Amino acid sequence: MRNRKTELVLTAVQLARLGEELDTARAELKRLAESGAAYDSEKMKTALQTCQALDLRWNALEQKYLAQKNSVTGESKA
């Protein structure tokens, strides 16, 4: 059980760090849009791809975290 709780905490830390990366990427995308960068420019395309990739990773990690959380909380109730 302790091992699962440790894994849960480590996944939560990873999720927080990835969330910070995603926020930074979104801010860069917003900055580019507000500065008038062309939507078909390489900078804009790269920023969008970065946001999308980070968002996919965040969603997958969130699902892993939720599954781990359910495993730990379900286990402690038994």
C-alpha cells in the first residue's frame, strides 16, 4: 500500500510540473497571437504543436493519476 501511495505522490508531482510546462506553452501561444504573428508562420505552428503535445501528455498522465488514486482509496476502504 505504501508503495502505491508513493507512486501516487510522484505522479501528482509529475502532473504539476507538466501543468506548468503546459501553462508556459499556452502563454507563448497567446503572446504570439496577440503580437500579430501570422497563424501560418513557423513560430505559430511550432507553438501550437507544442501546446497540443503537452495537452495530450497531461491528459494521459491525469488519467494515470486518477486510476492510481482510485486504486489507493479503494484499497484503503477495504
